[in-house]
Amino acid sequence: MIHPFILLAVFLVCTIAGYFIIKNVPSLLHTPLMSGMNALSGVTIVGAITATGFAFFAGHGWLAQLVGALGIILATINVFGGFGVTHRMLQMFNKKKK
């Protein structure tokens, strides 16, 4: 069984690494990169579902399940928000019909 402190350490390391990766991207590239990363963001949902399932079946408390459910919700909002921004960005390049 994986100790909860190891899971917390992995979460913190991934958060810090993600912050520094995004911080070094120029602001002009954020929208195109985000639109290209929507499929990869779906992996975040799969990871959140897996972690929540692990917390449920391993008998960790209701708090672990609640945090896992919150992770699923936030990852889903991230994916749909990314698709929304991509759609708006692509609308800028459509020729207007008269």
C-alpha cells in the first residue's frame, strides 16, 4: 500500500515542475499551446479517476475520495475550457459570411 505522504510528495513535485514549465513559455504561445494540449489534459482526468478509485478501494477516508472527486471536476473544467478557447481562437480565422 502506498503511503499518503508519498502521494502528497508526488503531487507537490508535479505541481512545482508544471509551474516552472508554464512560467517559461512566452505569453504569445500560451493559447496555441493550450489548444494543442487538450488531448493531453484528458490524461489528467484519467489520472484523477484512477487516484480516486484507488482511494475508494484502498479504504482511505472520505477526505481522499472528496479530493479525488474535486480533481476529476477541475480536470474536466480544464479540458472543456481549453476546447472553448480553441473554438474561439479558430473563429478568428473564419471568413465572415455576408
